[in-house]
Amino acid sequence: MFELVADALPLAVVASTPLLLAVEGELVVQRSGIINLGIEGMMLVSAMTAVLAAQLTKSVAIGFLGGVGGALLVAALFGAFAIAMRADQIVTGTAINLLALGVTSFVYQELQQGAIFVQSVPRMHGDFVLPLAWVVFPIALALVLWNTSFGLRLRACGENPTAVPHVARYRWSALAIEAFLAGLGGAYLSLGLSSGFAENMTAGRGFIALSIVIFGRWKLKGALLGTAIFGLAAALQYALQAASYGLPFHLLLAIPYVVTLLILCGVAGRVRAPESLGVR
Amino acid sequence: MKRAVLAFAFLVLACAKPETSAPANTSTAPAATRGAASTSKPFRVGLLTPGSINDGGWNAIAWEGMQRIQKELGAEISHQETKTPAEFDEGFRSYGAKKFDLAFGHGFEFQDAAKKAGAEYPDTMFVTTSGSTVARNVAPMRFRLEEATYLLGVIAARESKTGKAGLVGGINLPSIASTFEAFKAGAHSVNPKFEVKEIYTGNFDDLGAAKVATLSLINAGADFVFHQANEAGRGVFQACSERKIRCFGSNKNQNDLAPDVIVASAVLDVPGAFVRMAKTVRDKQFKPEIQMFGMANGIVTLEWNEKLKGTLAPATVAEVERLEAQIKQGALQVPLGF
């Protein structure tokens, strides 16, 4: 058993990095009072734009920039409806997800004949995203959110927006931070974890990120813990399938979800969402 | 669901792209003048698909088959996209009423409609891709990819140094599980103690999950990997490239996707099978029985990666070629899972 965990651990860290970036982004945006259900679509679009940018320039770095750019575009669309026009956030987010899946699948199929999605993407040399996601960003976000007046006001937008002047400005900033993180996550998914784009390749990571933010109680510690547990459980269940103990694989596939749920439910502390989360 | 989503997105795109690639209901071609069976009446073939023929997969491959039928047999072809059982009935009836020679229903789900329409329109042959419903003018096609995956199992068991191989599947569908069982049967024919471990990732989209699954198999000692994960198979190849572990391609010739590690691919030529089927009907050779397409008629093939073929033991290659010949002659029956 120990060996299984030792083998699974490095896999888990790499495989859950896109998820962690999404969780961090969603945490920031929810702290400012917005539920962005469209994060799944945001990641999917950035996974595609990252591949397009990397293929056109043959540069991984520009690929990552392209990923962030794609996520910013989606964020702008979401913000235009959810912040500027005060549309319902859940409906907007859902629409963004459907749009992102449709558009990326459409572009993917239209470009099937060309070489862009067929040729292998440029490989990353050295994994610079991993330490950023697991160490630098959590510390930076904790400092910004809890030790600066910007962070205080951003969080206040989520609790009591009437007390903050220029609410929209803080929410747009939060959305931009989320787009940067989720874009990086999407790009890592298609350039680092896997090589290339596939339809619907995010496979629900955005939705898992949403639930980890909630079960992590909108705290960075909870977010890190939740992602780590989920990632480890996901890698472990593959190791268990490979060890073929004869357990039905459907059960094993459910393990990460069940374990994360149980552990985060058991973590002490009252659940308290930002007061004005999702309020138009 | 996915199709609904796509349809929605197309609406959102405000019909920026007119339907150029979708065929008009009946595209015509000059009637065939060759062939014993050719008469003044053109040979006409219809196709019902459960989804868009631009899907780059299951339905696209059927449409490719139809285009080849048009080109190679000079047939008139027609296509309808049908979503519901009522539309299946209507689609088949429309071909029957217009006295088409052959109508394909592209999937298991068309069997009932084929049977009903077959009874009503005796002059039209109704063929479903997969299934088991047979009547006087109704038959299913069945593809025996297992014959090739059996051989992949043989290669793995003969060439493995660890005595273990890994399988990565998307969803546990009968057609997928069956190719895995054949792989195991092939491996066990060489060495009954050879271990074959399998992982299902639960979907066909998640390249990352397929990669992690493959790495887990490699960690567990597998030094050959075969996949049935469609798109997500690319994650399998990436993991194998990184760890320098040999692997196999499936359904298409995927050897070029990772030429340094893919030893061979088990290839299924669905368009070729459509053409064969149409020829059989045109030449009045149609028999009401399950239409088998395997290595014997060249629809299923084992495609070597010539670059790596030389790195295998000559005895392995010779043995696989011997077994391949036996399968073609029918001397070796590969187990079919369903």
C-alpha cells in the first residue's frame, strides 16, 4: 500500500495542477461575490487557445500566454453579462459553458484537416507551472486577500457590496485574476499534462473546482487541502485499478469524489459563504 | 447531450457557416455502366445516421463509406440524419418506398426499424452496423477488430520483459471490453501467466486522465500498453513516449502519432466494409445472416510500424504473420466477447 501511495503521489501533484489553479481562481472570484459557473468553459477555451498559440509560434511560453488570453476573452464575456448588465450569474455561467464547448468543438473539427491539432505540440522544458500553482500563488493570494486594503475591499464586495465604492471595479479585478489562473490551468492541461487539444478535454475539472471551493469553505487552506486529497485519491484509484484487486472499476472511479466529500465535510468549522455571493 | 450542446452553439454562431459539407438529401452520380448487375435503373444506396456526419468519428466514417460507394460503384447515394425511433422508421420507409437497393442504419439502435421496414419493402436490403437482427432482407454488419487485438496480445507477451502489459479503456462498452478480452487471449496463448492489467478512465475526452492511467500501469510494471480510449488515446501515447514504453494504436493506423513507441496498430476499415456490403447487394449476393468483417476480407488489418518492426525478435514477427494467415483462413478462431 505504501508503495502505491509513493508511486501515485508525484502523478497526483502533476495531474491536479490544472484543477488547483482553477480552484484558486474561483476562490478569488467567489470572495468578491460572484459565482462563475463558466470556469469549465473558461478552461476549455484556454486549453484550445494555448495549443493554437503554441502551434503557430512553436513556443510554449507564447502558448501559455495564448491560454491566458483565451480565458480573459471568456472572462470579459462573462463580466459583461454578470457584472456590467447584472444578469443572473448561474444562467450566464451555464451559457458560457455551453458556448465554450460548442465553439471549441466547432473550431477543432473545422481545423481537423490542417496540421494544427494533428502535429504534436512543443514540449515544456522544465515545469515552471507546478511550483507556481502549489507554492507561489497560494502565498501571494493569501497576502493579497488578507493583508492588503485591495484584498479587504475585494472580500467586502462579497460580504456587503453596499459598503464598498466601485464594487464593479473589484469584481472585474477578481475576474481578471481568475482568468489568469484558470487560463494558466487550461494551458497546462493541453501543453503540460497532455499534449494537444481534444473536445471537452477539461472533463468537468471546472465543476470539481467549484465544489472544492465550497467544501474548502472559501479558504486557501481548504482549497489546497481539498485539491490535494482529490488529486491523490484520483491517482490512487488508477493505481488500484492497475493493481487489479478485482474491485469493480466503477466504484474505484467514484473514490476521489467520495473521499474529498467525506474529509472536507469532517473538517471542523462552520460553513459560511460570502454573504452576497451570487446576489445581483 | 453533446450534440444538443453543439446544436446550441451552432445557433449562437448565428449560422455563420452555411451547410456546405452536409449533403443535400439526394446527391446524384452518373449511373454505373459496369458490373454484371447493372441495368438501366441506377444502383441506389441510402444511409441513416444517429448524428451529424461532420462529427469526425462514428458518423463521419459512415459518410466516408457512402462517398466511396458513390465513387467506386457509381451509385446514387442519399443520407438522412435521424434522431428518434420514429424518425428511424420514417427514414427506412422513405428509402423502401423509393425502391432503394440498400439502406444502411448506422448503429445498434436501428435494428427494430430495419426489421419493420424490411417486412414492408421486400425489394430493399436493410443493413445495420452492429446488432443481431436478421430477416430475409435484413442483416447486421459485425466488425472483428478482435482478430487484430489478439495478435497485439501475442506481440506483447512475446516481447515483454516484465511479463506485464496494460490496457487503457475509455468507457467499458461491450465492443471495447471484447477487444481487451481478445488481447488477453492472445497474450495468454503465448504465456498463460502473462499479466494484463486494465484501467478504465470513465470517458473518451480526458487526455490527462488517460495519461495518468497509463503512467499508473507503467508504475505497476507494464512494458506494453494498448488503448481503446479514442481521442484520449493521445494521452496514452504521450505517457509511453515520456517513459519509452512500447504501445499499440487502435481503430486507425496511429503509428505516426508516436513513431518511436507505437509498434503496430489494430486497424478497422469501416468505409471499406460499406463498399463491400454495397457490392454484395449490387451483385445480388446478399445473404440474410450476420455479415462478418474481419481479417479474412481485409477490413481488419494489423499495421506494423516499419521503423520498430526490426527491433522485435524475428521469431515474434514470423509467429504473428503465421497466426495472421491462420486467422484469414479461418483455422484460428479468435474469441469474440459478445
